[in-house]
Amino acid sequence: MIPLSTAMRPRRLEDFKGQQHFLHRGSLLYNSIKKKTFTSAIFYGPSGTGKTTLARIISNEMDARFVELNATTDGTKELKAVIEDARFRAEGIQNETTYLYVDEFHRWNRLQQDSLLKALEEGVIRFIGSTTENPYFAINNAVISRVRAMYEFHRLRPEDILAILERAVNDRENGLGNFGLRCDPKALELIADLCNGDARVALDTLGFIGENLDDGDEITTDIVGEALQTRIGYFDRGDDRYDLLSALQKSIRGSDPDAAVHYLARLIEGGADIQMIGRRLVVMASEDVGMAYPMAVTIVTSCVQAALMTGYPEAQINLAHAAILLASSPKSNSVITAIEKAVGDIRTRRIDEVPRHLKDAHYKGAADRGIGGYKYPHDFGGYVEQQYLPDDLYNEFVKYYEPTDHGSEAKFRKFLEQLHSGDRHRSGRE
């Protein structure tokens, strides 16, 4: 049987749910699709958020030929065949436009990605690439520069998932409308809440339930819990897992181990799985503790791995170990501040290339290109004054990492200050 997520894939733009931050009636993307002026784009974000669905809808709306490749199974050979056929159709009597959609585009290597460049420049194809990775790091700059826009897909909101599930329950052609099932509204709300913003998981969970019930049966919260192999205490007490996760993090950030253990216990008793809690704890180890106690991320990761190994009920001990450690540790958010500033610069401004003395010089001809001159710090006792940032950032005295005086970070701060105290350039920053 066709998976419900495939059968219920919307074919019209009006039926597409989610991504309201860039796709809504009157938005530029919406209008470009309706006016048939859409060209090329890169879609990136988590699985099950509508990247492939939107690509297919765009192709339908544009009245164009649609070819789909998957970078995990297709390579340069298949790509060249598509481009040759697209050229023939574009220049021949058909005068037909081809939209090429490449799923998991980041899995192609640099050479494979660059095979698209000429066809993009000549307008032989219109291109939509999708990836779960950050395209600024996973896709060649040459490809990015030839694609008009990049759209970040967010995990779907529970209300969007709920609307998708309700449509599937009532749809007689592709959904469960002819199954003769009754449905507790709270059961659909539970699926929408526990699918982590992934419409594919939500629909296929609903499909699995529908296929294994008899006519007249009711889809209940207990059945959903059985299908997802999770407890459903959230709905029994009215707790919201995101509120509890938020309270857990804020308690840890506020150095209150008692409150942290309390909210951890509510999450566990409410049916939260180990991975859900573990992901948040590992993030907190770097986001809220960070360089104030660098070993926190190692210890917390080990606790989460131990919890996954042992499973409940013993896993609660490992998770409590991690939560208490984080709450009792000195705090610093300098790590997240530093990376957010750096990523912000990359996304919002033009930045000079890597300095020539930092580029790879291990090939014949590098010196002829002016590449080289790197000073190996270990030859100078462990440190030597040298430029590392690109020219424009270096000349602007850009500084991303601002160490605090908390915990171990005070030692790192002192070390860096002593190390750079004699730097002519860095001294101008103070």
C-alpha cells in the first residue's frame, strides 16, 4: 500500500501547509509561482517539512517538465542525461522548460555540483535543490551564486500538522475517509504534538493506525501511544513538553538544581523519550555552560549515551546526573554568542577570501600564485603574531569570542590576554 504521506501529498499551492514565513498569499514566492516567473532556488531544512512537495507543486504551476534526481542514488551520468534532454526540449520544436529537482543535493561532491553550472548559466534548466544541511557550508559558492534564492524550511507547527491530519482522516480518495473509523480529536492532537514538526512521520503514523483497525473502531490517544511506543502523560496532566523543556533549560541556566530535577522528572513521567531530553541537555552544555566548564559537554554526552544504553527506568539516573551537573556549573554563553556573530556576518555581508598565507600550499605552483608564508607556531615556541581573519574583518578589529570571568573561562581569558598582549594589531582593539 502507498504510504499515507505519499498519497496525501498536496498538488495545489493552496493546499500546502506551513512555511508561512516565506510562502503565503501575496508573498513574493507565492506571486512568482502564480505569475510563472519562478526560476531557481535552494530549499533547506529538516525532513518532512515540505521541500519535495513544494518543488513538485511549483513544477505543476509552471506547466513545465519536472525531473527528479536523488543525490544518494544518482550521479553525474544521470545529471548529464537530464541536461542533454532538457537542451533538446528547450531548443527543439517542443520549446519546453525543464525543472530539475535534486533531493539531498549536499551529498554530491564539488565536481558533481559544478556539472550544473553551464546549464544554469545558459538557462537550459531551472534548478531546485533541497538539502537538510546549511547550504552556505554544504553547497559550492559557484552554484549558490547562480541560484536566485534560498529558502529555509522550519519544522511544521502543531496546528499545521493537525490540519494535514484532519484532511487525511476525511479524504475519501487518498486518505482514510472510507475506512469507517471514528477519531478522538485529542488523538490527532497527540500525533501532531509528538511528530516533531515532521509531516511525513505524522501521516505515516496515522496511516499505520488506520490500516490496523477495523471498521467502526476509534483512533484514541492510547492507540496513538501504542503506535508511537511512548507514554502520553502530557495529555493526562495538561503539561506541554515544550513548556517543560523550556522550564528545564531556564532552571539550569539559573543554577537551580532542584528546579531542574523537578522539571526533568515531569518530562520523564510525562512520556518524554531519552533523545528528546538528551538533545536539549547536550545543547545546554555548550549554550549555557560552555567555556566556563568545557568538560560539561563531554560529561553530559556520556550521560545521555549511558541513558540510551540502559533505557528507562534506570536512564532517569543518568539524565538527572547531567541536569544536576549543568545546573551546578558556572555559566557562560560566550560560545553561542561567538558563533551567532560569525554566522551573521557570513549571511549578511561580503567577506574577503582566506588570507594567502593560510591557504593550502601543498601543491606544485602554489608559490607561483603567491600562496604561502604561513608561520608554524610550534617553531616559535607555541605562538607567533600572525593574521588569521580575512583582510576586511582583520582591519575592522572584528572580535567574536568574548570570554567571561566565570569558572574555567577566566583562565582562558587570562591566557589569551597574556598571549596577545604584545600583538601590535590586537593591541589596537582595546
